[in-house]
Amino acid sequence: MKALLLSLCCIISSFCFAQQKEEFRLVKSYYNQHRMMLNSEFKKKFDSETNTFVKAGIKSDYKLFMKKMDSIENIALIGALLKVRNIEDLQGIGKQKHLSDNNSDKPTDVEKAANYPGGINILRQEVADLFYTEGVYTETKTVKTNVAFIVEKDGSISNVHAQGDNFTFNRQAEIALYSVAEKFSPAFVKGDPVRYRFKLPLTLTLE
């Protein structure tokens, strides 16, 4: 069994690009609709069958179909991640000097930190629920990564980057963060909303 453990820390940041979360929402919506259709068809077939052994076979087929659906959806989400990353990279062309200037500024005191609706524990749970562990390939018992992302002034997230030794774990972590359901409440400095950087350490343990 694979277990995902999450911890969280955060630091102030003064730069980011626009969130591209819509790409992930569309993918998930599409595959959820197909899951509902499959579920309905399998249920009809299962309910109409009287033979116990045949019903067991239908149930087994259903699980197999859903597992394949998860794998296909993950491929689509990887495509969405690549598209979002390319868009963010294009938006960053010609802006490196501006980013460097921002990074050289002294840290500003934060009156109110950015926060996810319901609190950090809700964010941790949602990331764990969204995480596709079958997409992680590792020969070690434990894999780790640190995911940095930006909360913009409007509460959306962007620039999700995971840094760890396992590429597949990093990729699944980035997809999960981009796929969270709600916007954050933004951070404030001197009464004004500011961009804010979070770091989310993730650990996957194989048991």
C-alpha cells in the first residue's frame, strides 16, 4: 500500500504568473463524466444478473475498467501539465530582469498569510486525495519532494514546481497542486493583497 504524508511551510514571495488551473478542471470533468456513464452501465448489468459467479466477474471487470480509466486520465493530466508549464515559460520570456529585481528586495512583513479554505489540513487532505500514486515509479521504499507554488493576489495558484530525486513523484505532486478545488485567501501587507509563496514537502511511503 502507498501512503502519502504531507507537511507544509511557507515564505513570502513577490512574483508569479497567472494560474492555468482550468486545463486540469476540464480534463477531470471529462473523465468524471465517462466514469459516471461506465458506472451506470455496469450497475445495470450487475443488477440484472442472477448468477453469483457472473456477478463476481462483472464486478472484477468494473474495477479493471476504472483502473484503466485512471491511467488514461493521468496521461491527459500530464499533457495539461506540459501545456501549462509551456504557457508559464512563454509568459516569463523577457521578464527575468523584473524577477531578479523583485528577488533582491528586502522581505516585507506579512499582516495576514495566504490560507486555503478550511485551513492547511484541508489542503493536505485534498492533495492526498488528488494524488495518483500509481503514476509514481520507484524502487525505494520512500520518496520525497518539495513543492513550491505561488498564491496570487486573487488567491489562485501558479508556478508549481516540485524538486525531488524522483521525476514521476515530482510530476504527480505538481498535477495534484494544480488540481485543488478552491482558491486561497490571499496574503496581505499594509492592507493590500500580495503574492505569496508556499512550500509543501511531500513524502510517499510504500508499505
